[in-house]
Amino acid sequence: MSTDDGGAEDDLLLSEQACFALYSASRAVTDVYRPLLAELGLTYPQYLVLLTLWESEPRTVRDVGAALALDYGTVSPLLKRLEGAGFVERRRAPHDERTVTVHLTDAGRDLRARVSHVPRTIGCALGLDDRARHELIVLLRTITASTVVYRGVDGASSAS
């Protein structure tokens, strides 16, 4: 159902919901990752943790969580499973026992070469050339930043 002026009723169509389009796209892309990573015994969130460590290590658990926008309670079990698989080690910082740093093991470093095909495969699945993929990343980061500002520091909407 629509109105003559393309009004509010059109805004309530599922096909007009940005959140649903983002949700559907996210699920579709994650579904492409799943079998690629399963071959290596990884989940998508574990892969993301490894990406942060391949960029820079060691990192504190807090830094890993901040990079992935995840809280400690979510990151800690991911690290525990990666440690159990032999890809990372968690160590208490000598200067502060409360701080835990995460280090790649040799197996974790070697795994990087085994997943090097993943970004290219995902790029093909997206059907975007490098320029369009970069533009998508910029747009998604803009959306993320905008929604963070909209929610405000305390999580409440700043809109009136």
C-alpha cells in the first residue's frame, strides 16, 4: 500500500528498511565466510580477533575488544577458544597483573597464510570492484559513526 505523495506508508515497507537491508547483507556475507573459515576450524568472530592480532601484537584484551567493538565478556571466550586451538597465548602483564596481553603463537602466525584467500573470495562474493568495495567500507563506517553519535554516550537517542 502506498500514498500518492510517496508518504509515510511507503516508509513502513520492509523493502524500504535500511536496517533490514544491512541485516540481510551482513548475514549473507557471513554465510560466505562460514565454510571458508570452518575448513580451518575458525568461526567468523575468531577470524576477526586474529585479524586484529595480525595487524598488531601483542594487544591487551581491552584493545582487542575495542578494535572489534566487543565487551570483555564476549572477547574473553573467543580468546580462550583460540588459545585452546593453539593460535594465541594470553599472558598477565608483569607490571600490572590485572592486564592480560594476547600474543600470537607460531601456529597463529602461520594461519595468516592459510586464510590469505579469504578476502579475495569475499570480494568476489560481493560482486564489487576494489573502488566500489572501498566506497562501501567508507559508507558503512559513516553509518556506524553516525549511529554512535545519534545514540549518544549513554546509549539514549539524542534526537528529539
